[in-house]
Amino acid sequence: MNDAVTQVAQEKFQLLTQLPWLMLAAFALPLVTAAWRLKIYPTVVWIVLLCVSLGTGLAAVFFPLAVVVVGILDGLIVTVAAIDFALLYLATNRGIQVTRDMPRTCSLGVPINSELTVENHTSMTLLGSVCDDLPDDFQSSPSQHSLRLPPKGRMTARRKLTPGQRGAVTLEHVYLRFVSPLKLWIRHRRLDLRNQLNVYPDMKQLSDY
């Protein structure tokens, strides 16, 4: 009789110790699946929160009465992460426009002025960075720009481009990186933006030669 009672108690104890991990997995799995499909990645802050959740779950192994508290904490963490995820997705899914202003011709090795203008047509403040799609032998100073766009706001990023090859070069994309309001997620977006640049030999150097 005592052996049966002991076995039942052990099974209940094992169930209680596994419950926090099962709850965390059940809550987080849909969120992780959506993040993978939408190319939205967790930040260090989200990893720290997960470590806190795992630490409290480990504590529940030794203090089974804390399972309820751990379950509430896990649910709260995942709920906050889900809300932050949804805000980032809704804010950056549409309503962002980027234009590029640059000359159509330039000389090899001679820096030219180029501008990227980012417009925020949403009702949320957007934080992140923007960089251009450049060939490997092009140099950009600076290489990327920080973004802080208020609702209905715009920002112009100015930089110097130095071409390192001759011929017709096509710039096809611009890359945007956005951070969620609570800093739990990062989203990368690539927008199509085509410009052609014709790079000729440096005529000044040829004339000097």
C-alpha cells in the first residue's frame, strides 16, 4: 500500500515539475513559428526573458507549490512578447516608402552624393536602420543609417558612394531593419528600389596622364 502511494506521489511530483516547461513550450511554439515565417527574430532582451522563465521553471522542480506562479509568469512573458510581435508586424508590414536620389553617371573612383529618403505613413514611431544594396566593389560612407521615424514622418540619409568598377551598375534593393517597441524583436525587410548608374573612367586622371 505504501509503495503504491509513494509511486502516485512521485508521478504527481514529476507532472508538476514538467508542467512549467510544457506550458512555456505550448505558449511559445506558435509565436516562434510565426517569427520564422515572417523573418522576425528575437533580440537579446527576449533571450534574457526566456532565461528568467527557464530559471523559475527550474525552481519549481524543487518547490512544486510555485508551479502556479511559474505558469502565470510564463503566460505573462509570452503574452507581452506576442503583443510586441504583433505591433512590430503591423507597423512595418506596409506604409513604408523609400526613394533613392543619385546621379545617373559618375567617374570611376570619384565619390558621388547619394540620398535615401524613408517615409513612414503609419501611426507608429519606427526605430531601426537602413542600408543600400551596393556591389561588393562599391564603398559607402557611412554604410548604414539609424532610423527614428515619427508617425507620418520622413528622414533623408545622405552618404558618399565611391564606385570601384566601370560599366552599367544596377542598384536593385534597399534593406531595412526595425526594432519592436519593447525591444523584444527585430524585423528585416527588403524593398525593391531600382536605379542604374553608369560608371566611366575618370577623365581627369586620363587627361593628367
